[in-house]
Amino acid sequence: MKKVKTILYGAALLLLVNACDSILDREVVLSLTEDDVLTLYNNTQSRAVAIYNYLPSGFRCVDGAMMASASDEAEYTLETSSIQMFNVGSWNAKNNPDGGSWWNNFRGIYLVNHFLANSDNLDLEMYRLNPDDIGHEQYQNRLDNIKRWKYEVRFLRAYFYFELIKRYGGVPVITRPVEIGDSFPRNTLDSCVNFIVKECDDIAWGLPVKYTEQENLGRATRGAVLALKSRVLLYAASDLFNSPEKWASGYANKDLISVKPIDRKERWKRAADAAKNVIDLTDAGYALSNNYQGVFRSYTDAEIILARRDGASNDFEKANYPVGYDLGNSGNTPSLNLLDDYEMLDGTAFDWNNKNHAANPYRGRDPRLAFTILSNMTKFNGRPVECWTGGRDGKGVPRATKTGQYLLKYIDPELNLLEGRTSVHTWVLIRLAEVYLNYIEALNEYQPAHSDIKIYYNKIRQREGIKMPELPDGLDQDAVRQKIRHERRIELAFEDHRLWDARRWMIAADNEKGKGVLNIPLRGLEILNRGGVPSYTPIEIEKRNFEPKMYLYPIPQGDLDIAGWSQNPLWLSLIHI
């Protein structure tokens, strides 16, 4: 643990001291002493706000790329990006492209623990001793705010721990400031899950159902806490954390990678109940958006439960605009693997053997395709996108898409990059559609005939702007399971779920049912334009490699060497690299 503790202990408090009026207005103050930081009310508020910086922002998660480009959703055009190590399977305990997640989340945990240990050291005497009613009111308001901030940062710590366990399994649960000389064992996965769930239970009712003040938007709410609980319990009930024998049968420390063997139906029930608690928060005002595309360009949409808003910039557009547009670099380009999974408007599967389908693979599809994928000849930023070979955005142009498509989700399509125009970007961490999907997935596993499965499945597909066919009657449990999984793939595309869903469902690597979805070659389109008439041919872009050991990340080698922990399964051969 020495490396971890050194990193955490060395994260100087003053580096994260901010003066701000809102979560989105951060200005570093460098002239304060440590006593100032720990005792001044405004600085305590700023320290709480600063911890939100450690929440995920998936726009440029790994060396410029989204994690979608490490899954079957996309290809990242820049071949030298370290994200490609995931795709070829060349990563290890010493060189993990997403290894910064270990540092980032533990640093966030350290800051939470430091905040909790020092948040009561505030000088509020001038308010407490003020004889005026206003003074007493200010004193009580500040006490209430401090209490709420404690709940907020505890939520953040729980969120950081979830990000760690979905990657690493059991990790050290640390709830106090780290001191020089401290060491910590890896906790069991079960104890990590229980810690997160208990934290959510303890703090949910201490946080407001919603905020109405602009300056407080983005803060943790009761709904965010309960939604995190539903997500954690869903993962805890899933195959990966309950079936170590399927991929790590010889591993001696199964309690680090799996939960205790109990009746899984009870686990699924707990996950379903947790999601339903979010759905039943009527005062929160959550509602599915009738503008699917608009959710990801908003910060206030009623569907959003938790989001992180970045400051105004055009970095994401520069990275992901089609290459034929000034300063565009293609970036994360959606795969044919994903495109093929969007249904036709009547709910039937797309079929390349159908001549009408093949003539225009974008016509007559689930509307969410056009909100997510920028396709050939679609009007964009003043002109149609030319994805065909020889077109302004197609093969033959350096850094052009390899898949024949570009990303539209999250993109502001109207920015003039040469003029330096910018836009505020919102990374949606939790939204209502995910909670619905969490609910019906868990419900189908323990009570497959429950009427709510169809109700909430249909709510997603039948909302305005989408209007896809309802869940058919008469399907058995496995058929419904596949429908729900398909809906997660489409509804949550590029929202950093697919890579982890494929892991927890244990469909990423080859198995008894066939080829793993992260082992299937990534595919794209060869697009030709003859006399103004495009033609589309599926092609293989690159082979992908996902081995069973990759179901969990390896513990970083430096920490492993010092702490003497057990490495995760099947990575043991890498210890002496």
C-alpha cells in the first residue's frame, strides 16, 4: 500500500482549495494557509465542491478517446492512442491505458476522508454568539450546510468505490485520512459492496430530493444516491461477481473477485427494489425526455439524475468532428457492430441480405440511430457529410473514419472551430432511462412474469421522438433478457455502460455460447459513390482480443510489489515483467 498511501498523503490539500459560487465556477486560491483551509467556512464549501472534479468525465477518458472505443461500439481513429492497447490485448499490470482510474478514485477518496475529518474545525463563533436573530439563523444555516456537505462527499466516496470495484474487484476500504506508515489490506468484494450500499442507505435521506437553485445543480441528491445503490446492487447480482468458477476456477482468493454465494434471486430482488425506490421519488420530478438528443446537450433536463458539466470549450468537437471539417480529427467513430443492432422501425432486425436494407442502411431505423451516429450524406455544419471513399470525410483523407461513420451524440453540430466558438458539454452520469433498465433487468431475473417489466420497457421505447414497438407478449425469460440487454446497448450507447455490461454479463470473452462480443472483429462500411448513388459494403476494420483475465483489471504492479496483495486472476504471470 506504500505507493497508494504516498500518493494519497502527498495530495496537498492546498492544491484543491477553490473559491466558487457554483460547482461550475472554480478558481484556485493559492494564498491561504492550511489553518485557513480547515477553519474558514467558504473554504470548507470549496473543498467539498472540488471533490466533484474526480467524478468521471467520459469525453476524453483514455488518451483522448472515450471508453466506447475499447468496446464494440467504436474505433478511435488515432492509431497511436493508448486506447488501442485494450483492443489488441497488449495491456498489463505495468501498462494499463486506464490505470489513472486507480489514482483518480483513490485520490478522491483521500480528499473525502480528509474533508470529513476536518469539516467540524470551523470558526463559526461570530455567528453563534451573535445576539441577533439573523446571526442565529446564519449559524444554523451553516451548520445545516456542513451536515449536507458531509453527506455529499460520502456519496462521492461511494461513487469512487463503485468505479474501483467494477474495474478491480475488492480494494482497500479506507475511511480515515491516510498517515505515513499506514498500510491497508484488500477488502473482500462483498465488504466493498456492503460498504457502498450502507453509505447510500445512511446518507440518502439527509440529502434533498432536488435542487432548484442554479448554483446547486450538479450536486448529489437523494435520487443520485439511490440510483447509485441500484447500480451497485445490479453489478453485485450479475454473472461476473457470482460465477468465479467460469473464468477463475483456480484462483485462491475468490472473495476478492466475487460476492458470497447466496440465493441470487434475493440479490436481484434487492437490485430491483433499489431501482424502484428511485422511480418512486415523485417529488424529484424525474421524467423521460421527449428529446433524446437534447438530453446530452443539457444540464437541466428532467431525465438527468446526476451529471458532470465541463466548462465551455470545443475540445470534444475538435477531437470528433468529421475530418473534412476545419480542425476535425474524426475521433471516436461508431462501428458497424453497433449500427447493425439498431432495429428497423417495425421492431424487426436489420438484415444485410435484404436488398432494401443494404441499399441504405440508415433508412427506416430506430430514431436513436440518427441521434447517435452521423452517417453518410447527413447534413452537418452547413453541408452533407461525405463518408464515401474519395469524399471530403471518407477514405483517402488522412485520419478519416475507418468505420464509414462519425459520432453525433454529445456533439454540438454548429460550432465554427476556426472562429474558436465553444459549447458547454454535459457528461450524464445517471439518468432515468438507466434506472428503468436496471429495474427491469433485475425484475426479470427474480420475477420474470412481473407486469412492470413490460411497462417500463415500453416507457423507454414508446416515448415521444422514439416510438419503437412495445415488448411482445409471450416471450420466455431468456428472450426478455436479450431484449433488455439489447435496449441497454441502444439506449445507453456511448454513455460508458457497454464495456462494463459486457463484462458483468460475461459475454466479452469467448464462452460456451460462442464468440465474446469484445473478441468479434470490429466492422465498418466501405462506402462508394457512383454518379451520386452511394453503395455500402460491410468490411472488417480490425481484429479485437479480449481474454478472460480482462474481466477485471490487474492491480497496478507498483502497488502490488510494495503491499504484497494478491493479484487478480490470470494476471499472475505478469508479475515479473
